[in-house]
Amino acid sequence: MNSPSDQGSDLGHLVRLCREHMRPGLDSDHSELWRMAPEMRIKVLLRLVGEGHTSLALEFANQIMSKFGFDARTEYCRALALARGGNERKATSIAESLLERPPMTAEAEAVRIDALALLGRLYKLRFHRSQALQPDAEALSKAIWHYQRAYEAGTDPFPGINLATLLYVNGQVAESRELALRLVEDEQLRSLSAASNDFWAPATLGEAYLLLGENEKATLYYELAVDRACGRWGDIGSMRSNVDLIGHAMCLPGAVVDILAVPPVVVFAGHRVDKPWDKTAGVRFPNDSRLDACVGEAIKEVLKQGDRQILYTGGASGAEIICAEQALAQGMEVNLVLPCRIGEFCNSSVDYGRPELRSWRDRFDSICAKATVHEMSPEDDARGNPFTSAAEYMTGLALVRARSIGASIDGLFVLDSQAPSGRGSTKEFVQDWQSAVGRSTRILDLSSLRESAGIV
């Protein structure tokens, strides 16, 4: 179950459907998700986890078991999503409960082996975190024990590479390299690596060659793995986590470290276009092509830095639509988080229902066709203001995503410092971000951009 899933167009379509309709929930309108075969639902879950969409994977798994009843494979996917998303205590509890179920069938035995490997992963994470202070020898011992049982119980080579890495970190270099050599000679693994849609097999071979000190081969296999895993940042982050673990016991080749770099997640917010009928608010973001171009150029330059690949933003007319367009033009993944249904949102925040602003609605629709759209419902408004709640939800999604893929998170904002900080405003978002998240923050000054555009 840890091996790669189908990369075909049918699976990709179902994953996109799941992303688009997971909020506010799945119902009869999305029956295509329920008509798929159980095996395909598992592939969708694993793909969501692999891309780092652990919150969506959890919601989908919960919906599956609510509709169809308990399924051990789905429960395993829940545990994996929880582990990737940072809820290790709950993931451990689920994995342990799966081990207690009698393996009555070959499928049940496969799930039991996966649960063993997942517990190995959870203890490995605990040990990895402890290395900066006092290494947790008990966690390392338990990780080795669970991976060894998983490797010995089945034919899957993937628990074996984790075992080899942990043995190396534990100072058992000879045993580690003996196992790594066995893996690079494994015909099943080499056959999987030759398949065009497989990325875990070349990643496993890359890690094995790294343990054997054959850095050139390790680099070649990691390049192949990352190329095939394009966009599955959660899986690439998992590869990187093991390499970081090895880095505590050996000097890592710079090429491997660079190949496995995970880009930061970007959260963006900015002022929307001024309401044409409101003459009391003054000029902040006029509907002017000159300002549009200046804001777009400033955002483009920031997004180009640091190989950014993932964006979360709101989608209102003005700065947020411009940012989403720039991100898409650079090949980034774009996630729009809306405080309400699309139609209502467009009337309040895109074109205001005005014909003279129709171009903003057209641009918004074009972005939605290429982005993942999260629509919130009134029940999701926990802060008494849908825009404040959407900002909080967006931040939470981005933080979970960053943690699940092992990435940093950056805040990027287009802000007029003289704007009021009312409920749901851009300034409130910036203030909440700085106080609650405290991560990298870049603010593009809107008044300076207006001046550059010749607007006074």
C-alpha cells in the first residue's frame, strides 16, 4: 500500500473532483466519487496524502467510512494522513488498533504489515525530532523493531530501506550496508524502478546507494524519483526526511540535498478593487490597468524567488486575483479559499454585480478552472465574520500543508498601511498572521505601487 498509485487520467480526474468538492462536504451532487471502485478510493486517498492534502484526505476517509462502514485500508489511510499532518498520537492509536485485528485474509495481512511500517515511521519521527537535543534511544529501538517486523513479514522492499537507514543511524553500519546491498540487487525493486509511473522504487534505490556511499548513483536515482513524483510534495518531503536523518550520521552530497528541496508554501492576501459607488473610502485600489500591471510585476518578482510552488489565497478582485494569475503563469499550484459560495462571493468581492467590473469576474472564472477552490458555508463561520473565518481557515490549511510536506511557510501581502483594520480586512489578516504564525512576512506597500503607477 505504500507503493505508488496509478498516475492515469481517471485517477487524476477523481483527485481533482475530491479537492474541489471536499468543502463543505460530499453529497449526492458528487456521486461520481461514490461510484468509484473501493480500490480507486484508496488510490485517491493515497494521492491526496502524497500531495500533502492531509486535511482533505482525512475528510474524504471519514466520509467513506460514514457511507460504507469500516474498512481497514481506509482506516490505514486515515492513520497515514494523521501522521503526515502532525497528529502522531491519533495515528499511533489507529495503527495499533489495526495490528489487533486478526489477519483473516491476504488483504488484512497486507494492512497489518502497513500498520507495522507506519508505527515504525511514527517512532522514527519521534527519534528524528529528539536528535537536536537528547536522542531518544527508545524511540529509535522501537522504530527499528517495527520496520524489521514489517520487512520480514512481507515481500514489500520499502520497509527494508527504512530499516537500513535506521540501522546506519544507530551505528550498525555493516548490517545497514548488507541490507542496502540486498535492496539494490532486488529484482522486484529494479523492475518497479523501470516502470514509468513509479517514484518510490527509484527513491528507495537512491537511499540505498546513499547508505553504500555511491553518491553518483544515489543522485541519479533521486533525480528520477523527484521527476516522477512531480507535484507530490508530501512524498518528496518524506524522501527528504529520511535523507535528513541520515545526515546526522554522514556528510550528505549537496546534489542530493538540492534535488530533494521542498519549496515553501505561500499565503497571500491583498486589497480588493474599490467599490465604484463608494466615494467616501477614498482611492485605495482603483480599477486601473496601470495599477494592475504594477501590482502584478511586484508579485511576480517575489514569487520567482525561492522556487515557490504552492499558493493559498482568497480570490477577490484586485491583488488576490492578480497574485493567483501570476502564480498560475509560473506553474504554481493555486488554492482559493472563499468565505461563501462562489456566486455570493463574486457579488461581494469580485465584480460586485456591476457590468463595468465584468472583466474581474472573467479573470476569476479563469482562475477557478485551474485552481482548487474551497468554498466555506455559514456553519464554518466560527469568528462571527465570514472573511475573518476564511482567513483563519486558509492559514490553518496552509500550515497543515506545510507541515505535511516538510516545508516552510511564507506570508505575502499587498497592504495600504493607512487602511483601517476592521473585521475581515486585509490589515486584520496581516496582524493576525504576524501574531499567530510569526513566520516570514513580506508586505508590498500599495501606496508605493499606486505612486509607481502614476495614481495619486
